[in-house]
Amino acid sequence: MSSLTDTDQIRSILEKYRTIAIVGLSRDPSKDSYRVAEYLQSKGYRIIPINPSADQILGQKCYRSLLEVSEELQKTIEIVDIFRPSQDVPLIVDEAVQLRNRYGKPQVIWMQLGIVNEEAAKKARNAGLTVVMDRCIAQEHRGLSN
């Protein structure tokens, strides 16, 4: 079953992959996406913010979409962490699949807590991506540290 609720698989993802594009990363420090990104950054992960209405977040250049990330950086994205409503996920997965077809990356689509889109998940899996849905990447990381 590839819906990834298995702790060993989550541990493997979080230990193996270090570059995370965060789609829907807010500039607002009170928002979950900002706090999660800040936490991941503090743990040594490289964050690539995706937010069409920001120039920079957490000291990193912001991009309007995955496809607008510079080619050099696109090649490094391993996890696409999604902080957007479930109905926005298919477009993000389409972009991630395009990158995967081009560069063999990303490896993981991660939909944050409360975000579920089975159709997009199926499309991602069919393209060879691992999918995590309805889980917080920071909570999972903290859980592994305990």
C-alpha cells in the first residue's frame, strides 16, 4: 500500500531527502506553513518557497510556481510539500510530474494535514512519486526525533 502511513517509510523520506519546495508558503509567521518551513530550515533542510505574491520568505527567493523555479534548483527538489486547498493539488502534482519527467525528481508529494486529493495522489503515484497525505511534515519529523 503506498498511502504511506508507515513510520519507517516516513523516516526514510525525512532522512534521505533534504530539499523541499513548499507550495503555499506564507509570509505570515503566525501561519502553519511559515512555522513548518522555519522548523524544517532549522533542522538543516533546504527550503524553496513557492508563493506568487512574495519575493522572499525565510531568507529564500520565492517562486510563483514549481515550473518558475530556476532550472538549477528544479533539479534539486526532492519533496514537494503542499499547503494549498485540496482542489489546488492536481495542478501542483502536474507541475511536479513535469519536473520528475525532466530530471527524475522530485521523489515525494507531501500533502499537509487536512489536505487530501485521491485523484492527484493516484496521478503522482503513477508517475513514480511517493505520496503522503493529510500529515504534517514537521510533526512527523519531531515524532522521529523522540
